[in-house]
Amino acid sequence: MPAQRAETAGHGKWRVLAAISAGGVLGALARYGAVVLWPGNVWTVFGVNVVGCALIGVLMVLVSEQGRGHALLRPFLGVGVLGGFTTFSTYAVDVARLLERGDALTAMGYAAGTLAGALGAVWAGVAVTRAVVARAGAAS
């Protein structure tokens, strides 16, 4: 790999960082909007995380496997929008609050359900997208 000149070294990194930052703002605002629409319910964060993980599965097939989109699409949508939309920290706080309230059964169900739901959603997003892409390719 050729050496970069000092004045251009890292230039592309700033574009990636800007794409991630802009996407993160949009994703966090979308999550906030969901919590405003359905307040006071830990299952809202559960839904956000599961939907976000399904969309990550779709995105990874289209961008990584199919090579579709601009070079900044994955950082913008995957890391930024969907990374800002999904949330581990709020999920962890919700589990802690349920435990503090003495609702251990709900806390355990929520913790395990989020893990299973998120992993299942990524798998389903990937599987469905691969099937749709394969069907579209066979039809053309």
C-alpha cells in the first residue's frame, strides 16, 4: 500500500466519522420518538432493538454481500443510524430498574428475550434478504 502524504493522511476517516455521527443523531432521534410514542414500557426498547437488529441483517446482506450502495452507506446506516437506534445501555438500565422493583421474573425474561430476539432478528433479516435477492436474481 503506498504511503499517504501528510496533508491527506486520514482525510477519508473524517468523512466516515461525519457519516457515522450524522447517522447516529438520526437513529437516536428515531429511538427517542419511539419512546415518546410508547412511554414507560420496557418493551418499547425491546421492540426498537429487535427491529434495529433485523434491519442490520438486511443492510449487511445488501451492502456487504451484494456490494450495493456508496462506500459511506454502511458507516452511515449500520454504525450510525442503526447503532444509534438500537441501545444496549437503555436495555441494561431497564433490567436494573426491573430488578430494583423486585420484578426479577420480568427482568430475566426481558434480558433473555432481548438477546434471543436480537439474534433471531439479525438471522431473519439476513435469511429473508438473501431469499429476496436470490429470487430477484432468478427472475431477471
